Amino acid sequence: MGGFSGKNMLSHCRALDLTDENGFLCGKILADLGADVIKIERPGGDASRRADGFWGGVPDAEKGLFWFAYNSNKRGITLDIEKVEGRDIFKKLVNTADFIVESFPPGYLDGLGIGYPALSRKRGGIIWASITPFGQAGPYRDFKGPDIVVMGMSGTLYQTGESDGPPVHISVPQAGLHAGADAAVGIMIAYYHRQRTGKGQHVDVSMQQSAAWFQANAVPTWEINGVNLKRAGAFRAGMSKQVGQRQVWPCRDGYIFFNVIGGRTGAKSLSALVAWMEAEGGATDFLCNLDWNSFDMFTVTREEMDRITGPVGEFFRKHTRQELMEGAVSRGVSVGPLSSMGDLLANECLIERNFWMDLEHPELGTSITYPREFVKSSEMDCSTRFRAPLVGEHNAEIYQEIGLSRQDMARLGEAGII
């Protein structure tokens, strides 16, 4: 199979990526693990290249930041699979591949004669992942599902927003990211199976299922207690029958994360926080005399919680995030700052771990800062190695691999096939 040399887990594997924004992350993960991922776009480029947010601020299909983020480490070609000759070329590419990732509506590729049932008969070891809003089968298989619809139908939006307001959509689309990551995991499981049996398989990923899987304690809270966790804003629902549990607190220069909780962990953190407040003259008698070892979130009253959160919130507002972080670490208090993107780039932990790297963009005449890797390994390199492809950037080198001459490519280009 095609691939890269070097110290990469999947350097001997090739993947064909026919996804839109709902599946980009799957191919990105495979590419970071070393697979030779070939992003296949329509002639002229994928519509996702024009998603809002461009280098330099001017809309340009070759400068989309969304495209940059989720397609680095991939090579790219253009191909019109709706044309007969384009489908023949695709079949030749499949013969060189280990994995196929696609996000077309169910049945679309089957209708072209290039779906999993047809191509797996000729290449039994192929592993094929399909990412769709509601899966390949079921009553919703043919429904369209943009992120806001899928997140609503997964139960997420029911829980996001202020308690007295409407549901609030998370600003960055989430469903496709969950589904893309799940597809990559499914491919790896199928790959392990193929290594043992020689057989490929079809991995069917529903964005709704991927997002619903992420509901944590919301599902058992309903099943066991008959209670729907509702929107709670800066609070966490479900920890008390009477009061909300504040998680996000304003401080002097932004926000921090802190939980008032019971149990051994809560007693240790809250006792240390009250001692810190007392040293600065900010602790009330109520806080100083409270038995944190017996404090129970399930029985605390609203009045008691107000007497806790009032002075704690006032203490936080007098300090910066950095002051609170440093004081919390030295005292064993469970506090964390809420970081902006600028904070992340300057974060000492990420810098020390060599998380950021500058990646060359020759077409822009500059370099851009990227996350280096999603995981560190003592045995493998999972780094971002090169930028996302330009439209059709690797047509010549990849099509030559399957026997097309430059004359063939010129003719196919004129016909709008590549």
C-alpha cells in the first residue's frame, strides 16, 4: 500500500478521504498516526474551503482556516466521481487503499456503483467508514442533519443555556467532531480485526449516536431518578435536589472553574480555600465553622449554599486568574482558569511539552502556529508534518502512481473529471 516511511503507526497504510466537515477529523487522526491520507475533492475544491475564517481576513478557497486545521498531514486530489471515467479512476485508487472514509447521504455511492457492497466484493480487506447524521439504516437515514439539528436531537441543547432562557448552541460545531473521532476508533478496531482475519468491514457512524454517547450522567439521571437535567448556565445540574452547583466564577480579569462539592475531595479543597480566605480576611464565621467533612451536596439548602458562594465569589473577584491559579496549586485547592486562545498559546505547560509548532505555508510566504500532536508516544511520531493541500495539489504524483500519463491528466482536466 501507499504510505510514508518513518516512525509512524500507520505508515504502511493509505486512506481515501471523501468526507465533508462532518468527517474531516477522522482522516486527520489517521494522517497524524502516519497513514497516507488522500483528500478527494470535487474539481474546483470542497465547499468547506469557504467556511468562514480566512488567513488575512479575505475570503479565499486556498486560505480557509477551518480547512487548514482539519486537513493538515493529508495529500489532496480533485476527482468527479459522478462521471463514468471518474468512477473508474476511483476504483483504481481503492485498489491501493486500506481505508475509505466518506460522509455522503446513505445510498449515494451505491447508486453510482462505487459503494461498500460493490467494491468490497473485489477488495475484501477494505475497511469502509460512513459518517452520516443518523446512520445507514433506521427511520431517519435519509434526513439531513446540520450540527444544530443533531446536537438538539442528541439531547445536548436541552442542557445548554441559562435556566430561564432558550437552548444555546455551542459556538463550535461538535457533532461531526465526535463522529469523526468515533469513526477513527472504529477503523482501528476493524483494522485489528483485519490483521487477525484478513477481512475488512463497514463502519457505520451516526452523528446523533456519537453526540448522544457524550451525555455522561444525563441518561442515568433520567433512567434512575426520572429527572431531566435541564439548562443551568454557569451551574451544574443534578448534584443537588435543591440548589445548583456553580462551576464558572468571575474573577478580576476573567473567569475560573471551581466546584463546591462534598466528600473527601471537597472537604480537602474547601477547607484549604477557607483557610486562604481567612488569611486575607475574607472568610465569614459561617465558613470557618462549617464541618466540611460532613458537607453533603444532596442535602444542602439554598440558604446554606448562598452563605458559601457569596463570600467565595467575592474572594475570587478580588484576584486575577494567575493569582488564583498559583495560590490554589500551592494550597491544594481545585481551581482552574478559563483560557482564551491567547492564553493557550502562552501556556507554560503546553510550551514546556512542545505542543505548539510553526508550520510553513510557502503559498502564503509565512508560517502558522499549529498544535504539534494530539498524543505523545515513546515509540511513534504523531506530529503535524505538513499543511493542508491546495486544490488538486497532488494530482500529478498520485495519478501517476495508478498509471495516468500527463497527457491523460491534461485530457481529464479539460473534461472536468479531475
